[in-house]
Amino acid sequence: MSQRLKVRPRFLSAWLRNPRQVGAVLPSSDGLTQTMAAQVDRGTGLTVELGAGTGAVTSALLTRGVTPDRLIVVEKDQILAAELARHFPALRVLEGDAARLRKLLRRSALGLADNVVSSLPLLSMRTHTRIRVLAQIFAILHPEGKLVQFTYSPRPPVPVRLAYALGVEGERIERVFWNLPPANVWVYKRTRMNLTATRSGIKTLHNDTRAPGVY
């Protein structure tokens, strides 16, 4: 499927407008997008893509077999969101901030997601923003659902202490060397930590952003 957007100048423009939001100058390689899409089980579950950018991961998800009616694409940048809507007319493209994900998805009335596939630059975000985005992601995920996230850093995209506070655990699935720069693909799922402990842990992190392992 050759529906990837030919908007690299606009992608660069989006990075210049907000490098913390976009996180990279170049779109993801085929190797990275295919590795991310491969973590999504084929089926009827709902998949939410965050930070779709030029649609590289979007195309890989559709090729994987995710049907348009079960894929929701979220992009914060207004120009990129408009391009995504134009090039993927069968998809629901939502322009908005992942830190307000529950509100964005409320109108869809499709229930909880089985997968969230994220290209958001989590480690570039301010600590409070990162905590809020991740809390929103796991709030809209099915209890057995998964977050697929990539990072250019050798560190986990969700710092260990934050993962513990959220009640999730991550596994690095693959390192994609044929990407510029090389990238690591991680999958996060809930642990059996009880909900009360998770909320308490998140509150502690909000009150202690200087704690080691949070950044």
C-alpha cells in the first residue's frame, strides 16, 4: 500500500514549529514502521495511533490488516492532521493532544482500545506532560491491551519508576538499525498492580519530578 504522505518538507516544518512534539526530522523507515505494526494482532480490536505525522506507521498498520473502521489516528499538528485526513479519507483522523486522549475519543463511542501505537517523543516531553500522556493512554486501553512505542534512546521510553507507578511493564522487542537514527521498539502491558497503588504512585511522581529514573 503506497499511501504514505509525500510531505517531508511539511514534516520538517512541523519539527521546526515544535521539536518536543515531533521529535525527529525524518519520517520513520519501512523497517521501523513494519516492526511496530507487527506488534498489533490481526483482528477486530480497536487500534489508536498517536503522533501519526506523515502516515508512515498508518500505512504499515493498514497493510498489517487493521481495517479502517477499527483504526483511529491522532495528530496534534494542524497541517499534518489535515494532510492525513486528505490522504486517508476512510480513516478517522483526530486533531488533538494525546494529553487529552480520553476526551478526544469520547465521541467515537467505540469502547476501549486493544492497541495504542505511539510515535510520540516521550523522553523529550516535560515530566508532567509525559505522566499525563501515559496515564491517558492506559486509561483508554483494554486491561489486556498493549502500548507499542519506539524510541531513539537506548533507555526505555517509559522510565522504570514511572512504569512501576503506572502499573505497567515493558519489553524491548527489537532494535531497528536500518533507521535514521536507529530505533528501539518497546511493548508495554499492565502488570497485576492494583489500581489504588497505581494512582498513589502517579500522584507521588507528580509531586516529585526530581526523582531519579523519572526523566
